[in-house]
Amino acid sequence: MKKIIIFFVIILIIVATISYIYLNYKAITNESKVRNVQYESYEGKEIYGTDLATLINKATDENIRNEVQKDDKGLYIDNGTNSIRIEILFTDDDMIHTMEEIYNSGTDTFMQYYNQIRFKCTKLEYHSATKLVSYMYFEQIAT
């Protein structure tokens, strides 16, 4: 009788462990999908500077929340799991600027000058380990 009870307890523990692992995997997958949908919605679309400023604030907040490290230039380092970087090509000066530059100089200032300027996301990259969006590249659309 004891052997049967021990057998059922072991089976119950195995089933509970497998269920926990599966449910945890599904939760992480769903969270990744939600995060990616937010960023993927910009791919190939034209947005205004105000939307880009909002996106920069969101990405910076995520990097801070995920404790992504910065290099000696103050740029976020790709950690291979949940970091995100945004670069913008401005046709005004034909230079690529990072989200950190815009964030540090003030997104309010950016919105003041670029709120009605359109930008287009032309490149989207993912972390190979987690499949989360890791990089976005925007280009200013000449008006």
C-alpha cells in the first residue's frame, strides 16, 4: 500500500512540475508577443516625431527597468535578451542619432522641432535567444 501511495505522489509531483514549466513558458511567450506587437506595429509605417519621441521614452524606460548596462559613451549595451536600441537617420544633417542622444537632450525639445516631421521604420532586429525586438532603425522622410 505504501508503494502505491509513494508512486502516486511521485506521479503527482512530476505532473505538477511539468505543468508549472509549461505555464511559465506560455506566460513568457505571451509577454514577448505583447512587447513585440507594440514595436512591430511601427515597422514599415510612417509616424510623426511625437510618436517617435513616445517610442524613445518607452524603450528607454524598458532598458532602465531591465537594468541594461551602458557603455562609456552612455549608449545602452545589447545584452542579448531584453535590451532595445533605436537609431534615427536625420536627413537634415545626414547623420544617425541614437535614442540616448535624443532622450538626454530632452524629448520635449525633439518634439518641439520634429513633431510634424515624418519618420519611417526601415529595419527591425530581434534577440536570437529571446526573439524580442532588439533594434529599430528609423529614417526621416524628406518633405
